[in-house]
Amino acid sequence: MSLKTQRSAARRALLALTILSLALMGLLAGAMQWSSAQATPKLGLDLKGGTQIILEPKTVEGQTVTAEQLNQARNIIVQRVDAGGVSGAEVTTQGDRNIVVSIPEIPTQEVRDAISKSSQLQFRPVLAIAAGSPQPQPTASPSGTASPDPSASPSGTASPAPSGAPAASPSPTPTVASSASPTNNSSVPEALMAPTPSPSASASPSPTPSPTASTATPTSPTDLAWITPEVSAQFELLNCADLEALDNLVDDPAKPLVTCQDDGSVKYILGPVAVAGDKISDATSGYRTNQQGVVTNEVEIALTLTSEGAEQYADISRAMVALPEPQNQLAATLDSRVIVAPRFNEAILDGRASITGGFTLAEARALSDQLKFGALPLSFVEQTSIDISPTLGSEQLRYGFIAGFIGLFLVFVYSLLQYRVLGLVTVASILVAGLLTYLAITILGWSHNYRLDMAGVTGLIVAIGFTADSFIVYFERIRDELRDGRSLAAAVETGWNRAKRTILIADGVNFLAAAVLYALASSSVRGFAFTLGLTTLIDLLVVFWFTHPVVSLLARRPFFRDGHAWSGLDPRRLTLSSAKPRYAGRGRFTHPTPAAAGTEGGVA
């Protein structure tokens, strides 16, 4: 490579680094101006404090809480909090019953819901349906007689709905379909494909204000015998407009459930659980693709069931697809509230189902994350929520920065003593690496809610030594090439070609160690692993785009090229063995011949 080409390559590298630095600064400045970014990194729980939430399990009568359930709940909560973008949270168990969640911020309601709600998605058959709140009473019926209920029963026989099902639902009922090829549609009656009212909806001679109670023994989840007098009375009294109507509801999977739509518009009597939420193996969210392969604007949650869950889902769908309204609806309940109750228009045989219910993309993504990580084995309620002070605080953070500055100072002193003026390149490289690290951590705090804890500060301090190692390897390679008699310009390039392989291998090992530590270690150690991996990548960037280009340009300067005594590259100070080379000027050695060497040593 010619000198002109080397100089151009060095200048391009420095220009690229300058553009990158300015881009990061501009991004941070723009985020501070038009978003919620701040000029300093976000601090973790141990340095800033936060909020501590104590969760107490909500159990049915006679149910006990086991240590296995608590540990399972703790692990799921950790995943939920991480998926929600809250870093640095600590989740521990307290005694044999409670869970303590410490978050380095004031949690939003969405975060609180992700922490405390079971998010147990259960599939229950719909037995009865009605408007969620009392409806205005008409003054007279069309025949001139008073009617105590605006909705008449579709027939004189016992109906699962308290009134005509189409009149009770405020909106068309969605359908649930398989994500596989729709080969079963031909076997579905046409009347089940859309929420059309029964032709006899107005033929009832008498009102039915509540479902007819049964005293028979139920034989399946869809059996109307689940509607006992107690269940019927509870359904009649339920007012979904009351925000506290379901606060004390206990969800027993083996019993019927009287509950509301999540928006309070509809109330239901649901049969026992037909498919449990733990039979979901995966859940994803996105825009639904129709049978023609075209992506629509309807948001869906795609569920994949386990083999056992797929078999149960196939059985219940085959049984319900031929039932009348609303018994052909399978409600998906989340924490005892109905999120969607679609009717079957085909049997789902492949263990894959799509749930649509007017979700936004963000809502669907949050729900699918909770379903994917699994439901909590218990439902929890917040027992207390208090502000907590930092466990280490500003004093320990100050000590950490002091330790870092002492480490930097010692590296600077060593570099200047060992490499004289060339050591200033080391100092400048570390400062550039520090600037890029600061910008990266601050921007990550804004974009990904990354928080710097004391373990992360420790990783930054340790990284100073790793960064200095790269420069030392390079500079020593240059010195070795000078000892072999090369000019300074040639020594810089040859030494770089050899040194960069060593630097890449060393930094690769460091990054691999950081990645393994981050993946396997506890949350308290991940901060160290993250900052160690980040600074390793930045070290490579600085060495390739700053250190080597700067040394290449300095090698053309007479101060370094001619081997000034303070340049750090003075060939006369670089000794070999007993046969010392003679300095030939312009950064070159000439080695004496064996005879000359022997004469100089006093041997004839």
C-alpha cells in the first residue's frame, strides 16, 4: 500500500468516527428536545432507589401456596418485567407466601398489571349472555302490554340466554378460525357464519329476565345444567358498570363463572374451563393474514397449543360448532374477565388458533408476551407499594468514579513513561472510547430503558485495562518491527497487520465471556457483563478507526519519523541483545555484520 493510499485510508477512518460521534450526539440532543431522554445515564435501583411492591397471592378456600408456585411466579414476573422494558428490577420471595418486586422507577399501570395479574388465559364455553348493565325499560310493548324486559326469549323453552342473544350483545360476535387451510368450512352450517338473529326472536309470549336454573347434573362444559339457582341469581345481580363488581371474584376452573367483558359491555355465564392456559406453548401478535395470504389491518393474537391442548381444543370445537347461539361461543378469559368470545365457524384440529377482538398492536403485543411466558400459577394483589431509597447511593457511586479516575490516571502515567509522546495517543484513545461509551449508555437509557447499576460501573472500570491492552499490543508490535530494521512507516503498517489479529482474538474472547455471563448470571451481575461487552465492541471501533489511523498519520511527521528521543519510538532506546543495531536515521536500524559485532565485543 502506497503512502498516499495509507494516508487516505487513515483520514477516511477518522472521518467515519467523527460522523458516528456527531450522529450519536445529534440523536441524544434530538431525543432530549423532542422526547424523554436525559443528558445523563439512567441509574439503577442500587444507585437511585425506586418502588417496592409486595404481592400477596389470592387463593380459593382451602388452597395452599407452595414454594414451587412462588418460585415459578417469581421467574415469570422477571420475564414479564424485562419484556416490558424495565431493566434492573429485582424480584424476590418473602417468606413462604409473598413476592417482593423492586423497580428502579415509578411503575406505570401497565407494568403493575404485568407484575400482579395472573394472565391466565382460560377457554370457557358461553352458557348465557346479557347486557353488562341494566337497560332502559320501554313504556309499552308493541302489542300494548307492558314488558318488564326489553329483550324477549326466542322461544317458550328454557334458553341459555336471559334474552334473545343477538339483542343482548352490543356488537357482532367475532369468529374463531384455524390458521390452517380452511378445508372444514364446507361442513359448517351457513347460519353459524354470521351473527344473524333467530327468526323467532319476537315470538315469546312471556319475558325471561334470567336464565332458567337447572337442578340436573352437568355432563360437559357446555351443559346448561351448570346454571344453578345460585349462578342464575348471581348473574341477575351482576352489574358490569360497577368497577368493583368483580374485585372479590374467585375463579375456580372446575366451576361455572359469572363475569363481564373486559370493557363492561356484556356479562356472561361461562361453563368450566375446557382448555387451560398452561396448554399454550407459544403466542405471537401481529396483523392477521387472510386465507388468500393477504395481510389485513386486523390485529390478532396467534396461539400455538401443546399436543394435549390441541386435542382438547379440537374436542370442544367439534362439540360447539353445531350448537345454537350463544352456546357455540368459546370465551377466552384473562384474569377472569372475557377478552373475546368468538363463535366457531369450523372445528380447530391443528392446535393453532387466532384470536381477534379489536386489539391495538401494542395491546396484542403486551398480551402475547404475557401468554408466551406463561400464566402465574396464582393471582396476586398488591399488599403494599412504597418508595425505597438506594441501597448504595451517591456516596458509593462517587467512590466508584474515584476508583475509575485513579485507574485512568495510572494508565496515563504508565503510557507516558513507557511511550513518551506516543502515550498521548493512548490517552486520546481512552478519552474517545469514554465519550462513545457515555453516549451509548445514555442513549440506551432513553431507547431501551437501560439503567446503570454498580455492577455496570465496575464493568466500565475493568474495561479501562482491557482497552489499554489493545494499544500496548499495537505499540509493542511497532517497536518489534523497528528492531528488525524497518522504517517507521513500514513498521506501523506491518506491526498493525500483526497486532490486529491479536486484538481481534483477545476482544473476541472478552466479548464471548461477557455474553455467556449475561445469559447465565443473575440480574445483579448482568450489568457488569453488559458494560464489559459494550466497551469491548467500542474498543475495537476505537482501535480500528482512531488509534491506528492517528499513528499512521503521526509516522509521517519528522518528530516521530526521525526517532526523536521523546517520541517513544527512538530506535537507540530499543535494544535487542548483545549485538546492538546502529541507528541509520529516519527511524531505521542497521545491524552490524557478525565480524563487526565480534570486534565491538573485543573478540578477534
